[in-house]
Amino acid sequence: MVGLGNPGPDYARTRHNIGQLVVAELERRAGATAKRHGKAEALVAESRVVGGPKVVTAFPLSYMNRSGGPVAKLMDYYGVDAEHVIVLHDELDLPLGQVRLKQGGGHGGHNGMRDIIAARGPEVLRVRLGIGRPPGRQDPADFVLKPFAKGEQAEAELLVQLGADAVERVIAEGFLAAQQRLHAPS
């Protein structure tokens, strides 16, 4: 699984890096430590999530709009097909705190997904992490590069937990079962 974001401390807690924050939580839960991968521009950890199969978690060290190269290199190195790759990314079109699973389809204006699709096609599994829309007329590009506001911190922390739970459910139950359970009306 790959958590999308931008490298460096200036971006670490921004909306755009929520995918990386979820992957960091999954690594914490599994007791895994990411190390620089020699074949790809990424930090990578191997572990077992929820006592299940071996999983590889990764953070590309490239900027968001250049995620395709590191993801493609990792897929080649580990011999993984797109249908077995989970990409976690921020989603403007979902309210803050909402998590949705998706397989395939277009990039929806997300530059990280655009680059991954260009490199490997649209078949990857996705965990879409709702960050909400920018207020007023704020440029979405500026909005995603800002940290969550003070009043949003609790919701953002819950989003990290819910995103990690969703990934664990995909691994334990399979994508379709996890999607049906997550998307079922309450």
C-alpha cells in the first residue's frame, strides 16, 4: 500500500499528506519501521497487518505529482499487479472525515493518481480520505498544502484511524466485502 503526499517537514501535517499519515499509523500498529528503498524513491516497510499476509507499506519520496515512478518501481520490485496495490490519498470531493473505497476509474483531478494511472493504469485499489472542499474561493491547490485548522484536528486524527481501519478491513475481508461494509448506510 502506498500513502501519497509530498516530502519534507513543510508538508508533513498537511491535508495532501493524509495518505502518508494513514500509512504511518498502519506501520505503528504493525510495529514496522520504514527504510529507504534502494530501487525506488520511497520509504518502505514490510510487516503483517492484523496478523494477515505480508504487506508492504510505502511513502514515495517524490512530490505528489510524480508518484507514478516510485509506485511503478515498487510494483516491479515486489512483482505486484495493480489490483493488489492500495493507494491512500486525500479527496476534496468527500467531507472531512469520510473514507471511501474505490477500484479503478479516473484520477478525478488528483495529480498523484493521474501520475500513477499514467505509469500503471487505473486498476489500483484506492482509499479516498475526505479532506473537504476549500472555504469560499480559496484555490484547491493552496488548500491541500495547508495543515488542518485547529478546529479540524480531532476530525483529522479520527480520519487517520478510520483510514487505517479501512485498509485493515480490505486486507482481512477482501476489497468488495470491505467496501460494502464501509459504504453501507448507518
